[in-house]
Amino acid sequence: MYEKHNHMVENSGRIIGYARVSTEDQHLDLQLNALKLAGCSAIFEDCGVSATAKQRPGFEQALAGLQAGDVFVVWKMDRAFRSLKNALDILEVFENRGVAFRCLTENIDTSTPMGKCMYQIRHAFSELERNLIRERTKAGMEAARQRGVLIGRPRKLSHVQIVHAQDLLQSHPKITPKEIAGNFDVSPRTIYRALSHYANAEERLTVNAE
């Protein structure tokens, strides 16, 4: 029988599990089954809670009840920690309280010197990988901007449609942007924005040509 959320057994040397999913439509079954097989006597959960959330009730309750000799177990590193600093800070707390940490999918067990080393190395490389991906993404977006590629949501009107709307305004003085918007099945605001971008682009081309 497994305790969940609210109660911890009294004796030390327990194996305490923690499971988390970031959205309500995800399921905890895979994590819970793995934690039960790992021998957890109590399992705490956070469902629909991001790792970066300021408040994770299940996680905080699990940490608060840990005692010397306990082992804190997670299925995967990112289920518990939001960053490398966060992970190392919590590991230091575990060390001071005599609590060991185990990650099932990454074969990390801080009750051994090698396990503690692997914990730090793996998490450091995970953090490095995230930073490199973020850096490459920013560089790619900047390079795309320099090539004239528009970054963001796709425009509702194509370039041909914008030119056509501009021609309609110029050749039919009585027609309004609202009427043009109806023809293209978009809002008047979209027409105003598109024509404004078009006018600014034409101005830039004229200046560059001079």
C-alpha cells in the first residue's frame, strides 16, 4: 500500500517518490509504476504544474518531510528540478540532512561517490545543451531577420493581397478599409496594419534606391 500526498511513515530509511506532469491532460501512470517498483513507501504528486512554477505543493511537501537516511526518488531529472543551480542547491540540502537522491531513468544515486559525480555531470551537460539550443535559436532568428524573413505568426494576408488592397484604395477613393477587409475576410485592423507595413516597406525601398 502506498501513501500519497498527505502522510509520511515514521521510520527513517524510507524511499520517498515524487512524480510530476506539466499539464492536466498528461498522465502520471508511467512515473507512478516506476516509483512503486523502486520500492517507494510514499509518493508525492504534482499534476498540471510546470517545473518552473514558483509553487509545487507536492514537491515542497515531499522535501519538508524528508529525514536523515531517506532516499528521494524521481523518474527523470526534469520532473523535480528547474535548473542546474536549483538541482545543486537541493542536493546540498540533501547532503546536509543526510538524504540520498536517486533518478531512475538516468541511473543516478547520490548515496555513492560516483553517483554524486554523475548527478552533477549529467545535469551540467543538460544545462549546457539547453543554453546552446537557446543560443542557436536566437542566432538563427537574427540571421533570418537580416535576410528579411518575418519572425512570428504568419500574416493573414499575402503580399499579393496587400498590394491588391493598396491598389483598391488608390483606384477607388470611395472604398473604405472596412469594405476591403470584408472582401478578404479579415478585420479592418488587419488591413490597416498590413497597409502600414506595406507603406513603410515602400519607403525603405525608395530611400535605399536613392
